[in-house]
Amino acid sequence: MTDSLARMQIADGGSGNGEKWNSVDGDLAEVFDPLNFHQAAAQCTLRLWRYLDDSAVKGLDLVEPAVLMKAARELMTDERERVADFDEGRLGQIVDLYLNTGIQVHSPGYMGRQFSGVVPLAGLVDLVSSVANQPSSFYEAGQLPNVAERLMAEELNRLIGWDPAEFAMVTTSGGSLANLTALLAARNRAFPGIWARGVAEEGGRPAVAISEEAHYSVSRAAGVLGIGEEQIVRLPVDGQGRIRPDGVVPVLDAAARRGLKVFCLVASSGTTSMGAFDPLDELAALTRPRGIWLHVDGAHGASLLVSERHRDRLRGLAEADSLTWDAHKMLFVPAPCTLLFYRDGDAARGAFQQRASYVFDEEPDVYSDFDSGDKNLECTKRPMIMPLWTLWSVYGPALFARKIDHLCAMTGQAHRMLRAEPDFTVLHEPEANILCFRYDPAGLDRTALHRLQLAIRNRVRADGRFFISKVDLDGVAALRVVLMNHRIGAEHLAMLITEIRTTGQRVLRENAARDDQKDGDQR
């Protein structure tokens, strides 16, 4: 050791004579102490155990923001001058408040959104990822996550059907970002000079064709790319919310006459509104001769590939160019975990074209071959593949297939039960686990029917037993259930139908009484 280095060591608290020293002061050492972490983890695990063990029918306890702000503020330490001592009670109250004010995704009463309760083991692996903190865009930073990503790509591509030597997959933070990235790759293929010269110099008017039922992230991505709203080509859908193949060519021809160059058609495998699956085989037959990139937004429904019973919903996927697949939806892992697949691996590298010496190697080798930083927007990216790969490794694909099959079966059961009720109208036949319907007693006009659905949804949510969502279909609100919980059975569906009917009748009585009162006042 040089004299100068020794002097620095002594100044920082070392002895300079070979004795062990530690430059971390006591406050920081306490925070990072493994025993303290063990105790804190035990606190959290106990509460999560109780949370998972609770089979009560619960929806959402919607707390006024001001009330929740006050409760949360009271849990914040007043200490500002030093690191506060660890308060086990404070941590317990924070976790309790977190769990109690969230959507109860593990309850049979949760039927409202497209995120699900995770397989508990996946949560533990996510904890390991958080503490180990290995960003996974580059192999050297996250070795196992990058290997796991390659392994899961191979496993899932067997279900897609692309050439194993040609395809590519990257993980990214959410379906919205995956759709944006795929559109970038498609645009850059159609307009090779646009990255360097921009839209004005490249020539042509880039346009995207999307379903009227496409997720809003697609039109948002088009906006980010500088494609104006007038250059988003809208494709007609049928009564089930699926793109009508017979309407595609006329729309594309009309767009061409307007001087638009449609470089990508976005199909949906599981629309957000009704869970509709577009006919991929027919769309591929229309786009391929025109050189149009076919991107499939399968954020919700791509997971049906894991099920032998339901994978036919994605028939024709092998002819598409790219696929967005949210594992945090129907593969039951923590969000976000989105998989973006490309049929042509070279196209994946075409989405981005920057180079940076501090992360990209000048001389590629066996390690950098696993890097994904050149294919996704994120430089620092969570090792989001680890929970999925661990579940697949420990339990195998049957875990996911069994749960998906159950959810689709229960949605079919809900469809049959509602059709048997004369005061309900079912709006489509479910293709997966999403179902839309209305409480529809006779004699209501469109405006009154719309307001009734909104009132029912809000009151059911406020009552706290069931959490359902709503969506506008043909300009009129509809009630919407998304079955994501394997605990849901026919008895829970019957309870929900009864609650909706009771709530709807109460709203109608109150409206009638209010109208009578108004008429009396006018007399």
C-alpha cells in the first residue's frame, strides 16, 4: 500500500496497520444489516400470508384521497437530522395500509381489471430481484436474467411457430412500450432513412392501420412517432369487436388515394373492451402482398397459446411480423413483464440505431450476444423475466394452462347464466375471460340505460364486495367483468348477478321517486 493510500485509509477510520476497518457509519450499517432485513421480511411475509389466506369476497375499499393522505403522512418519521431507528410497528402499519387500500386481486370479488393476483412464488422471486438489483439490458449486469430471457423465448416461440434460428424476443416494461417499439421497427423498415433524415426528408406520409377496438396505446404510439391522428387508418369491426377482413382492402385503397403509406397494420388478440381476437390468418393474407408489417397486440390474449383448448384463437400468428405479450396479465406474474417477439431478429435491431461506447461493445463476443440494450428503449431494465422463468422451471407450463382454462370456463358459465336472466342483456359471446353485459329492464331509452349502468358500477364498487369495470359499447355504457382469479366459481357469479340486480332496482326506485317529487313540485 502506498503512503498516500495509507493516509487516506487512516483518515477514513482505518488503523493503517492491517486491522479491519469499515468506512460505513453506524446509521448506514444498521439499515443494511442482514438480521434487520430478516426481521422486516418476516413482518411483511406474515401479513402477506394473512392476505393470501383470506378467502372473503372483497372488491375495493375506495378511500377518499385526503383521508388516505392523512393516514400515510402520519406514518412518516419526523426525523430529519439522522437516520431514524427502524420501527417495526411503523413498517407493519405501512404494509397493512398498502394491502387494505388496494384492489383485492386474490379475492373472488375481484372481476374488474386485466391484472391478476400473482402466483405467490413469483412475488418471492421478484423480491430477490429487487434486492439483488441486476438490470438486465446487458449480460454483464444480469447474467442469469439474460439467459432466462433466452430460454423463455425458446419455450414460448414453440407455441408461436417462428423459425427458431431467425426470431428474436426482448422484455420491456409494459405493452404500451412494446407496441411503440414494434411500430418503430416497422416504420424504420418501411422508411430506411427516416432515423437519420426525419419524416420530411424521407418522403411519403407514414400511416398505421388499426382496429376501432385497438388499445389506446397504439394511437398514442403513433402520436409519439409523429404520425398525426388523420394518418391513423381505422378498420371496421364486426359485432364481436373483431376486424372485418372484407373491409380492410377498401380502407387501405382509400388511404393510398389520400397519399398515405400504411407501413403497419395492428391486430388485436384480446381487445381490452370485449376480449375479441382478430382473424390473424386472413389479415396476414391481406398485408403480406402489400409489404405491410402485421403487428399483433396480444398483451392480454397471447397467453392462450399456452392452452391446448384455446390457442386456436391465435390461428395465423406464425404469419405475423411481431407480437406483444403481457405475462403480467394471464401468466400471473408481477407487473410489468412484457415480451416483445419478432419473426425476423434483424428487424428487432432496426428499432433503434444509437451507439454508446459506455454500454455497447465495439467487438461483439459470446457475452454481448445476449445483450438486449440495442433492441429495447430501456437502458436500465428490471430483470422482469425471472418470476416467469422460475414458475415455468418449478411448475411447468401446465400451471398456466390450468388457470387459463378455468378462467375461460367460468367466463363461459357467466355468459350462460346471464343469458338465462330476462332483465340482463349479454352483448357478445366471450372468446376468453372478458364479458360485457347490461342490466336492462324493459322500457329504458339509451340515455337512461347508459346512466343506469354507470350508477350500478359505482354503487357496486362502493359497497366493497365486488369490483367490476365498465366500457362504452355503441355509445352506451356496459358492465364488464374480467375473470383473473382461479378462486372464482359459479356461486360467486350468482352472487354478483344478484347484487347487480338489487342495486339496479334500487337505483330505478330512487329515480322514480325523484321524478315523482319533481312532478309534485311542478304542480
